[in-house]
Amino acid sequence: MHLFKKIHHVAIICSDYKISKRFYTEVLGFKIENEVYREERDSYKLDLSLNGNYVIELFSFPTPPKRLSRPEAAGLRHIAFEVDNIEMATEYLSANNVAYEPLRIDEFTGKQFTFIADPDNLPIELYQI
């Protein structure tokens, strides 16, 4: 018996809710499942799904501290999403003014991947399956 079944969600704290909400929904195409404003915390909580699977909780808090991305810091390094065609994905990103790193090849699988960053510089990997 396995205690853990699957990853339920990833929680992300953003510095500008309006900008991050637009990025994850309008640019990356996540669907809004639920949006709540928690007045006592001056905080939004946005539940997002991808292909019918609940995957991200996007939070806003007043003046959150900056996250270190580079040099690599201890802790969660990045989130990764599968794509069918990396070239189509990067063309779409370019058309939406999202910069991406040069394509790389995974030395163990031979698959292509790249990284983008969300509005708060959270690394997001796109991995061709």
C-alpha cells in the first residue's frame, strides 16, 4: 500500500495578484475553479485546474518577501508541465511575450525542455513528452 496517491496541488504566492492571475489564466490557459478574497488576511486564493485536474493554488498576500531563484536556493526548485510539441509551445510563448531559455536536451531521456518564469520569477519547466 502506498501512503501517497499523487500530487494534489502546488501553492504559489504572488506579489501582484492581477498580473499573476492573468499570466496563469490568459497566457498559460489554466481554468479558474474558485476565487476567494479573504478579507481578514487581505489575501486572494485562486484555485486553478489544467485539463480538468486541480493543480495550482495562487495566493496573494500583502508584501511577501522575494523568492531566491538564482543562484539555486534550497527548497522547491521549479514546477514542470508536459507539452506534446516544444516548438509549438515556444512559438505560442513568443507570441504572448513570454521569454524562454534556449531549448535543451535531457541527457538521460533525449527529450527537449526549456524554462520560462512567471511574473515573480518562479521557474517553470516545459518538458516535451
